[in-house]
Amino acid sequence: MATPEKQVLEQLYEAKNKKDPAAIRGYLADNFEYIDPNDSYGPDKYVSNFMDTAGPQGAFPMMEFKTRDMVQEGNVVVVEWMARAVHDAPVMGIPPPPGGAPVMLGAFSMFTVEGGKVTKMKNSFGNQGLLEALRFVPPMPMPP
């Protein structure tokens, strides 16, 4: 059985798949902080960035998230997730191929959940994997 913290995160990912900004915002505490290697910001910018069709999300309008695994210690939960989408608009200056192309990206996010709300999300995904998924660079060879 999922813990209350994991249930909150499962529901957050469902809201993201439904592209429901009110539901997404409802799972975020007022003091929510999003952190990745390039930026950090609060809940309203997180929701607007996620819903912004002129930004990266707009290049992947049919993006769907799937959680693969969750590991919890106290109120901190690490989520391994996959995103599947179709690249059908320019992103990071990379045009889509004719007719679009399927893209898969895997990543890890670390969440802090307090009082049934997400207070912090640290995102970690490799730009190499994204660039490979967009077919901008060839896949790195596997070591022998």
C-alpha cells in the first residue's frame, strides 16, 4: 500500500497527464520550490511553465508521464519517471522531423511532501539523454 506521500505524488503525476493546472497547483504548497541545475522558482511559475504551449511543453503536446519506481525515507520521496511524447514543434532550436517523432526521456525527481502538499521538487535529468531523444546527437555507445 502506498504511503500518503506517495499517493500525493501519484495524484500529481495524474494531474500532469491530464494537463489540469488547478489540480497540479492544488498539490503544491504555497512555499513550494522547484529546483533543477539551471533554475529554481515557486509554484505558480512551475504550473505556468508546465502549461506553456510556447515553451518546451508546447513542443510535446501529447506528453505523458509514467512513474516507474518510488523510494521513500521520511517525508522525502525519490521518483523514477519516464516521459513519452511526440516532438512536433521546435524546442531548444531543434525543429521536429516531418510528421513528428516519438521521444522518451527518463529522469529522477526528489520530492519533499509535508501536510499532504509538495514543498520541494529537485529535478535531475541528463541533457545528453534529451538531445539523443530529439535526435540532435547520436546515442552514446555502451561501454564494453
